[in-house]
Amino acid sequence: MKRKFVLTVLGVGLLVAAMLSPRLSQQLRAESNPPASMKLKVGDPAPDFKLQYFDGNDLKDVSLSQYQGKKNVVLAFYIFAFTDG
Amino acid sequence: MKAFQQNLQKLEAADTQVLGVSMDSAFANKAFADSIGVTFPLLSDWGGDITRQYGVYLDKYKAPRRINFLIGKDGKILELQLDNAAIDPTKIVDACERKKLNR
């Protein structure tokens, strides 16, 4: 009877330990937060592009390469026009 | 985008060009720029090719996620800011000014 009690305590203990183990909790965190899996990281060359904007009269081309060696560029992606941010 | 506009002078003084990018049409972006007083170009990535190339396309929204890339004069990425952090340009302004001082 006593032995059964000890085994049960041991079993529950192991279960709790498994739940608290860093690897498992990491997995759980990864599932609750979609991974910020970025294709590009700091230090990578930024892919060149050529896009257009409308200046009120004409469509103007803008490429990343036109700034190379001249200016830093902030490329600010936003979700939709007419939203905050 | 408004926050960048407020810091535009500082950024320009630090040799930095600000470009907004979304998958809206160039004309919608111009109307958006006018409505919030943005004077830097808002580029139209119609179809999302560049958004995908930069790996920032979100299926859920069929649009890019909110993200800033600071790209140096050598064409390499200096800073990345994601989602909510991307709305406050202070860090980018600091990085640009720091770079200017270090040059």
C-alpha cells in the first residue's frame, strides 16, 4: 500500500517535471506566438526593387539601387493605406 | 507613416530616404499620403512581388506585415523592426544619427 503511494507520487512528480521542462515550455511558447520567421536579417543585402508612386501628376519609378552609395533607405512596409501606423 | 513624417527632417539630415511600401495602388497611396500629410513617396507593390521577396507577406491579411528595414548606403540591412515596434521610428532615427556621427 505504502509502495503504491510512493510510486504515484513519483509518477505525478515526473509528469510535472516534464511539463515544466524548458524544451516543452519553449514548444508551447512557439505555438502561442507565431514565429517571426524572417527571410532577411540584419547584415543581409536588401533585394533591389523598382516600384512606382504617384506624385500627383505622373507615376515615378523608384529603385533601391538609385540610393546605393548615396543615402540610407528606410523601407517601411505597411498593411493598407488609410490605416494607422 | 505619420510618425516617420514627424521625424523626416532628422532622417533627411542623417542622409536617409524614407519610402513607404504597401500593396495598394499608387493612386490610393497618393490619396493616403495627402490625407495624413506624408511628403515622402509611398510606393505601390501592386501584386506583392517585392513584399514576398522581402519575406513580409502575410497570408492572413493578403498584405505585408508592418515592418521597417533600415538599409545602409552599401545596400545591406542595418536594422529591422517588426509589427508594433515598427510604428515608433525613434530607434531608426537614432541609428541613422549614430551612423552619421561615426562616419
